[in-house]
Amino acid sequence: MQHLQINNLTFKYQDTDIFTNLNLSFEPFSWNCIVGNNGSGKTTLLKLIAKKIKPESGSIVGNDLVYYCEQNLNKTPDGFEEFIYTFNSKTFRLKELLHIQDEWFYRWETLSYGEKKRVQIAIALYQEIDVLLLDEPTNHLDYKSKNIVLEALKSFRGIGILVSHDRELLNSLCTNTVIIKNQNVYSYKSGYDTAIKELNQYRSLLQKENENTNKELKKLQKNIQTQKEKVSLSKSRLSKKSIDKSDKDTKEKINLAKLTGKDKNDSKLVSTFSKKYEEQISKKDLFSFYLEEGSLKLSQEKILYYPSLTINSTDKIAIVGDNGVGKSSFLKYIISKIDLNNNYLYLPQEIEENQIKKLYEQIASFDNDKKGLLYTLVRRLSSNPKNLLENRFSSPGEIRKLFIAKALLENISLIILDEPTNHMDIDSIEALEKALVVYDKALIVVSHDKTFIKNLNLEVWNVLKTDDKNFFITK
């Protein structure tokens, strides 16, 4: 098996340069991850390797036998019929490895996302290929499905390349990392965590060098200005022109007026922010919630049982469990029992268009000071505030960040998030973690992202099942 080699590749989308003279090499029998912000070109690079799109110039060598597992699973994967009608040791082994039932193949439309993903990966591993490409293979998957997929991918003997925001998967599987950052591509022969540290060290070194260069430039500029002033003063003396003292007094008065005006503006700004802070403090609710032991009917046959539960004003809780055990339904049930006068944020997995429209209408009514603070929060969540606030049709991950930024700005008492890291790139997830760590109110999260839960130090409520019809919550 040969290396997968990308040579001087250039690709444009419309008039935008995505890659310019890109060179990368992927070794045989290796797992490689591609990470970067949304829109940085990760999926584009996979499609170029998969020959789904063509570059402007350059070449890719070693991608003759390639299979691309795209994120969208609305249609059956390539090779679907061949796989389901082939009965040999390899198909039996893959079905067992990925816990696939034969009847799944006859009801594709009704399968869960996790079940479809497992079938897709089984079909990919069945192919005689050298290169396996995967785009977000664990998005929407529960812990059980993630572990099944991870073990299956470890069995692949070829060049594996995946795009993912799942840090646990990246660190467990990949030994090489490609990072796309600000239209630059960095390649490291190390796992994700180590590669990020190396990149940050490199960027810190560059920043220090730039700072030193800027200091030298400023020193040179100052010397040049000093010399110019000396020359100007010398010429003035030679011309024997005198300075009018009254003009000097006038200049001093103007300078004083400017300084006083600046001080007044600063004082006004401090006063405005102090007033807003006091307003928020005066109206904040100390949230407290108690739910007596009981049960929730999920469907005609399924029931979720829960113990007595208490959520106090600063509690941070994660609700975890397999897909289909009622986590999202339980969130909605909690919301139905809360009386907070709408002083909370609930973000479901899929945000409806009318919610987005209402959000932008509310933001449009903000005064300039409030908009400025919102801009700052959006930027801290690793987004471009101008682009996001002017474009209602941004990606789901970007829209989610705007909702959260507004909630943080308004100091609401409770934030409820259902799979918040879905659709987000890793930089955005880490920025969200930093924001939620300092959020000092109640937080309830449904998530399959173990790293996210660990970094936020969330109290975990597990939803378990005794059988396919009965589920229960444990703390």
C-alpha cells in the first residue's frame, strides 16, 4: 500500500481560496484526523480525496481505492445492496462487530441515526479499499454506539481519515493530526491533544517574535520622529520665527478640554454599565426546583421512572443515557413544571425557524450598549459577531451560540441545553465550555460528549433501562 499524497493542491469555491498549494502526506496503516472551525474546508478536503470534486490545480496520489462515509444519511450508502445480499464470514463478522440486525436493512427510513451510521461503517469496512474517509462519524451517537463504532474503526487496515469534533474519539483513535486554522494547514505526527499543544506553542513563539519585531519598529519610528523634530526645530530657529504665547495657551486649553471630555465619556460608560449591572442584580431570580418521585409516560408502552429530584440555583447537571431512553422528553417535562416567568433558555437539538426569527427581532431592539456587549460575548464563543448577527441563515452551531450569548448577557436563571455540542467545531466547544464554567446559575445539559461533561464538572444523572419498555433515572 502506498502513501496518500497531496501535491501542490489549489481549490477555490466561487471566488474564495480554500486551499493554495497544499501539500500533505498520509502513511499506510494510520488513523488521521482533520480538525478546524466550521467552514474552514475540512469536508471539502475529504471530498477532494474522495474525487467528489476536482481541484483547480495539483494532484492527489494513492486514492484509487477510497470509500467516503458522508455525514448525511438520508439515502442508503453506496454498496448497500451488495452488503445485505452477501452472506460470508466477513459480512457476518461486521454485523456482529457493529451489533447490526438483519431486519434493519428492510426498514432504512425508520432506523435511528446511530443505527444508520453503524450500517454505513459496516458497508465501508466490507469494501476492498486503501483509504477510508469519515465525516463526523459519532455525531448524534450515544455512548454505546460511539464505543461500537470506535472498536470497528480500529479494525480497519489502511489509511483512515476522519473529520470530527468528538475529542474522545480523536484521542482514542488518531495518531496523526491535520489542523486547519485561518486558511493555514498544520500537520503533526501526534494525537489531537498533543498536536493542539504543539500548535499553541508554535503560535505563541510566532506572537512573541512579532511582538519583539513590533517593539523594534516602534523604537525605530520614535528615533525617526525625534530626528525629524530636531531638524524641524533647527529650521525654525534658523528662520528666527517665534511662537505666540497666546496660541500656546489656547492649545493647552484645547488639550485640557479634550482630556476632560474623554474623562466624561469614560465616566458615562462606567455609569451605564454599573446601572445595567444593578438592574440585572435586582431582577435575578434564585431558581429552585423540586420534583417528587414519579413516572413519565414516554409512549403507549414506554415509561420513565424518576426519584425525588432537586435542582438549586447554582446546580450544574448532565442527563446521560443511550438514544431513545427519554432524556429529551424528560427535559421538556422539567420545563413544564418550572415557573420562571420565561427567565430561562431551552435549546432543543433542532431549533425551529420561528425561534430564530424571534431571536433576531429581539436583538434588533437592543440599544447600542447592549449590542456591543452581545458582540463581545459572541466573539468569546469563537464566532464573528458581525457575520452572525447579519445572517439569519448561519449554520445550526453558530445560531446555537447566538442564543447562548444572549442568555449569558441577560443573566437568566436557568439554561437547558439538549446536545449543545452537535454541529459545533472544537474551538467553539472549548469556548462554550469556558463561558459555561463561569456561568453562576443553574445549568441542565443532555449530552453524549464525555469530555464536555468532565470539563464542566457536571453532576451526572443516568437514564438506564431494565428492558425495552421501562427506564429509570439514577443519581
